[in-house]
Amino acid sequence: MKSPGPHRRRNLRTRLFVFCFVAFVIVLYGEDFTCILGTPFRRADDPPSPPLQQGRVPREKDEAVVPFAVGKGKTDEGCDVFAGEWVYDELSRPHYGEEECPYIQPQLTCQAHGRPDAGYQHWRWQPLRCSLPSFDATLMLEMLRGKRMMFVGDSLNRGQFVSMVCLLHRVIPEHAKSMETFDSLTVFTAKDYNATIEFYWAPFLVESNSDNAVVHRIKDRIVRPGSIMKHARHWKGADIVVFNTYLWWMTGRKMKILRGDTKNVTEMVTEDAYRLALRRMLKWVEKNMDPRSTRVFFTSMSPSHHSSKEWGGDPEGNCYNETTPIEDATYWGTSTSKSMMQVIGDVFDATGVPITLLNITQLSEYRKDAHTQIYKKQWSPLTPEQLGNPRSYADCIHWCLPGLQDTWNELLYAKLFFP
């Protein structure tokens, strides 16, 4: 019998190599293939979504509720995770009890400060054409193993940071976690994972006269839009960064700015100053963060609810005593500036820096019920006039925890695992 010729032996070796390589790839990336080929944003072990007919905030079918195209979370299948409806869900919400998370600041512990209702904790965000993945704290911590996750911005971003800590700390033994604060930086450490979740106070991202983490109630705000290194040196080495900045820009007047090292203060239209700050942030990201190993996010504007007249309520009222979401799918309050939203769109569309926008603005617009209202620690004694009119000191800016900001982190989780 003739032995196989050299050409035939080469073909056999080639086929064997190809077969082994394909087998190796399937084993190594099998889970990725499953995610890619499976139903978007759903895992096989996820429970079915509760019926939308009961307890939901109605939306018109197929209505795109995000007012701008920028930052829409569309998949190839056409699902926009930022367009959807709020569904009342007592089975799976909240993710944790207020009393179970010792890291929530007293400004956000609404139940401990006497809030009589708890319905605001039970609303679940349901995208129109898909479902969000179930938040898996252990999987999130495994992703963060050996990494730094950092939230940078103002008190609203700090609320999102605390929400993330509360979502994760439940699966970490008491001896294996800690929380420490160093001036503007707060660090939660998951010791067994060699991972940190951090918050850095920088309400404008760039340098300003409001940079002190404790003493920053300054009406006369001045920013230096070209200067960011005072803060950014603390961000170096982070693997996941979530930026936000908006509320502190909204003074109702032009922004006072400093350029370079001069002491001359000039005024600039708020939108123009905001654009400069965002461009400076993106320039720093481009120079200092490797897109192959880091993920960068920007959380869009968090709305306020200062006038119930805007949603058809008492002309003299605000968010105080509100217990249900707004049902008008087209609602957009005056506290959220469309011109500032457009600046975000223009700046991000013009950059080549890979950054993911968490467009939480429209879905949060509906949640007039989710603010801390009067149920929080008051830093100054209340006057008899205030006590006689609770609306006068209701906080319609910040959000109770657990609550709305847990949904922001569910969206962040979805974008991290299903980009």
C-alpha cells in the first residue's frame, strides 16, 4: 500500500489545525457567542417580566420618548433601553432595603426620616422592545476584580455611586469591605476582589471655586473651564469612569469664568461654558485612558420637579406629597434644559473618544414621586414658617434610596455587559 503523499499529509495537518483552533475559540468565547446570538438584554435564567397591564405608567405604542437622538441605547435589533415605561413591581423591587445598606447618607434615607409611603421603591423600568438584564451583584464584582470603578461629578452622581455600593455590598462579607473618605474622594473597597468603587467630588468636572467637598454652598460660582488636572490626577488608573455635570451650571445667569492663570473674571453664556468643560473632559480622556482597557460613561441631566403646575397639579405645589410617576409620555419639565442637552449631543457627536451616554433624563422626568421631599436630614433647624408649609423646604432635586438611581445603575450594568 502506498503511503500518503506529502501534499495529502499537509492537507490533513491543516484540517487538524483548523479543527483544533475552532474548538479552542468555541470553548474560550462560548459565553460571548451565547450573548450575541441570544435574545438581547435577556438571560436564559431571567424570570419572565411581570404583566405590563397592571400598575404601569401608560405609553403610546412605539413612541420614542427620548427627545434627542444622542445617546440612545439602540441595539442592532432596534431596542432603545432608554425608551420605555415604568411598571409597578412589588415582587422584584426594591433590590435592597434602606435599613440594609449602612452607606446611604442621611440626606437620602427617606424611610428613616418619616416618609409615610414606600411605593416609589417598587417601580421597575421596562424598555419598549426588550428587557433589562437582572442585576447580578456577584457577576458585577467579578468584572470589577482587580479594577477601579469611579463616579466623578456632583451630589447626584454621588447618589448613583451610593446606589451601586448598596447593590454590591450585600454579597460581600462584613470583614471584607470598607468605606473611607479622603477629602473629595470616597472609596468603597471589596477586599476579596481587590476592587474599589469610588466617588470624586467635582461638580463642574473642571476646576471651580466650589471644589471643596464639604464647604461648597457658593452662590457666586466661578469655573476655570480649561483647567482639569487638579481633579483629573485622582482619576488616573481608573478602569470604569462615570462622569456627570449639569445642576451646578444652572444658575439662571451667565457663568463667570477664568481663563488660564489670569485673575480676570469674564462672563460667558452657560451653554458655551458647558461646552468648553465637556471638551476639556473628553480631551483628558483621550490622552489618559486606553479605550482597549477602559470604559467611559456620562450620565445625562437629572431632572428636578419644582412646580406641580407643569404636570397638571396644584399651581402652588411641587414634588411634596407626590406618590406616583407622571403618566404623560411627552412630559419634559422646565428644570431640564434642552439647549444644554443639545450641547451634550453636539460635543459627543463631534468626538472620536469612545464614550457611552447614559440617557437617564427622560425616564427620570416621569419620577416626580421619587425625590427625598422633606424626608431627609435637615442641615439647619427649620423655622416655624417652614414647618407650617412643608412645600417650602421640600428637596425636589435629590432622590431617595433605594429608588430611581438603582435603575440608573441597572442601565449602566446593561451597557457594561451588553455594549
